[in-house]
Amino acid sequence: MSATAAEASIDAFHRGRFFLAQPLHGGHRAGMDAMMLAAAVPSDFRGLAADLGSGAGGAGLAVLARCLQARALLVEREPAMAAFARLTLALEANADLAARASLLVADVSLAGRARMEAGLADRSVDLAIMNPPFNEARDRQTPDGLRKAAHVMDEGLLERWIRTAAAIVKPSGTIALIARPQSLSEILDAMAGRFGALDVKPIHPRPDADAIRVVVRGLRGSRRAMRLAAPLVLHEADGNRFTAEADAICNGLASLFRD
Amino acid sequence: MSATAAEASIDAFHRGRFFLAQPLHGGHRAGMDAMMLAAAVPSDFRGLAADLGSGAGGAGLAVLARCLQARALLVEREPAMAAFARLTLALEANADLAARASLLVADVSLAGRARMEAGLADRSVDLAIMNPPFNEARDRQTPDGLRKAAHVMDEGLLERWIRTAAAIVKPSGTIALIARPQSLSEILDAMAGRFGALDVKPIHPRPDADAIRVVVRGLRGSRRAMRLAAPLVLHEADGNRFTAEADAICNGLASLFRD
């Protein structure tokens, strides 16, 4: 699969602040998850942020759009999705953000020398964000090959991605990830001894509903205990409109945490 | 230390539905935590509930007051606190609840034959609730000996208590515990392979504040994934009054989960 204009849709994010070239059919399309992940980055962040498993670049560009002193390294394994990221960075409307971004085609789950040879060097970034693929296959079949690659979580994949993040961030660097609540135990185990000062932010579709996502942020090497933050609620109890907080977060106007 | 009327205060719970004889000075005094833990029990629960580390019996009696088909076994290691539980059960005002309650002086952290010889038999209860002691010593000194016993969490204590709960509940029996959010990783690890279908309920003092407690409930032997429930918020954003939900839960008028 190659990315051409005919196959791509050009979608506006952050109220037109930037655009993503995304596969029109199949493949992983960025949305709320990428925007909420990017919102975990403090607004005053400056330095190099790695967007691990970037897809078309949604989370990485959302960081660049809100954090004007940030640079981003998009890391994507799938050549077809990396091609969409390349299209995204080539869009005229993204020129100012793309000047602070670069793309690396590499597999985040590599370790040791293989990881370093793929371009993911030790202590090379200030922050790593990730929206790791998760196993939707148990819930419903996803026949499309690319979509499957983005959603089917191998056993231990979360641990491998967090291990890579721990290797590539500088001392006292930051990690942030978005995942499903049922992965929380695996996430906390993988963070142990690598990242501390964890902030866990539950995300609920409505005020009374169970959480559908958690965002977890941590500091490399910190020993401070975990905190469970007040949740983000996406929609009001009645109707489908976003809450004011969710609207601000998804449009790059607010941080997910009180920084 | 022996419990006499001179040392005890008699405190009303559930708007006078029952009373606790508690140490006036020092020792662990039951309060919100015990009431929120008891609220994790479904209102239609019937059978035998073990209140592990019961102190004066607050959580156990709160279960009896709301679940009219329930019986309770209060399990307390400290003889001085067990004496307060005995006083509680002897109070005239508690006579109807006390008829469904018994007391066992035993150490919840025992294992194997020692546990069984202490009176905690395998598959003997339908439900186990616990408010395990936690380490407040790191935050502030607690010079009083009894209070220290109730609050200082040994390394691995949570794991030992959850192991005991797994041993004493019947197949598909229930566990519920209340703990601090920073213990969540240890709790999830100790639950793994023992209890599934975990429901995690964060408890926040105010809508925008970090959680101060989590209540975790699970089913013995279940493999269903964890759920992260909508939080309980104790106080309105302004002022010190309880939210309607917190008031109902602390007074035995509602369950913590939607059962």
C-alpha cells in the first residue's frame, strides 16, 4: 500500500491549527485518543518529544501545535502509515509545525542494539508519548490488515514499549501513554522501577459510565507514589455534546493535568 | 489495655441505625472508610460476610444494617480492639444486628494450617471485606501504639490479606477492600489469578482533587477484565457539605456500585 492523494483524507485538528493526511479506508485514523494523549504534555514543555507508534502523526503534531518550544520525532513501524505521516509533514498548511518535526521508520518494540541501530538511541529524547495498539480482536473482528496492525496488542507489547521509552528518555524524562483501563495492572507493573510519580487520569464517556481510557504519565527514575487524578468526562450526562473540559483538551487549549 | 465504658465512646452510624463502642483516645476509630467499604456490598447480599481486621466492627455492622439477610464474622487480631468489638456487639441498641454477628480474634495475615487453626477455614464465607492497615508512618508519626498497629502496613501485608480472603471465600465468592490509590498496583498484582471482574471505584474529596481512596471489588476465580468505575466525590466543590451520593453511601442508603 502506498499513500497517494486519492487514498488519503486531509482532516483538520485543533480547529484547523494543523491537518493530518490519513488513510481514507482502513488503517488507523487518529482521533480523540491522540488528542488526549498529547494533552498530557505540560503546556510549557520544551525539548524533543518522541511519538512512539505515531501513525499519521496526530499526537506528535498536537504537541507541536500547543507547545511552541517543542520538537517532535514521529516513530512508526508500518511503512504504509509512515507514508501518511510523511504526507502529513509535507502539507503546506503544516509547514510551521513540520519544521520542528522529523520521522523515523522503526519498530518501537525493538530492544538493545537492534533498537539503537533502528535509530532509537539511549537518552536521546526529553519525553515519550505512546498510544500502543491494543487487542480489539477479542471484541470484534477487524478484517483490514493495517487497522489490525494498529489495534492488535501482542502479549507483553505494552511492557516492551514502556521499556523502550525508559531507554530513550533522558534522566528525569517524561513518559505519557493512553490505554484501556483493563491494561492498568500491566502498565503499572511495566512502569515499576522505570518511571515514578505516576499520574493516572481516567477518561469516562459520561459522568456515570465506567472509564474507557486511562492516560498515565510518569517521570523517569522518580520514586514518588502514584496519584489518581480527577477524571476527564467527555460528554454531558444528556445529549452528545462535549463537556467544556473535553472540548478544550481535544482542541489543544488545555492540559490534561494541572501542571 | 482493656476496654471499659470509661475509655469508650459510643458513636452513632447510619443515622442511629447502629452504634460502635470505640476507643476514646488512640486506637483506630471507624469512620468514612468503613462505611464506604461496607457500601461495596450489594444491597441484596445474603450469606456470611467476613470483616477482616474489623476493629470495633464498623464495616461489618454497616453491612448487617443494610443487608438484612447477611451475617457477619468480625475478625480482629488486636485483643484491645477485639474488646471494643465485643462491647459493640453487647450494646442493647445493636441487639438485632448483633444476633447476626460473631467475633473471631485472629490474625488475618496467617497462612495455611496456622490460619485454619486460628478459625479462618477454607471456603467458609461468601464475602470478605477489608480495610487493611496502611503506612501512615511515612507521612506523620503516630506515637500511639494501637493506632500504629492499625495504620502501619508491613511490606507485603496487602498481598497476605488478599491471599487469606481468596482462601476463605467460597468459589465465586466476593472480595471488597478499601485502600490508598498508591497501593493500586500492589492490589492488582495480589488479585491476579485469585479474583477477577475487578471493579475499581476512586474516591475523591472534591470534584477536582486527586483520589484519596480506592475501593476494589472482585469475584473469586473470574477472568473478566477490570473496570474503572465513575468516582465517588465526597464534598461539593465549595463548602464542606457532603454530596448527596456520599451522604447516601455513608448512611447505608446506597451501594457504591450499580448492582
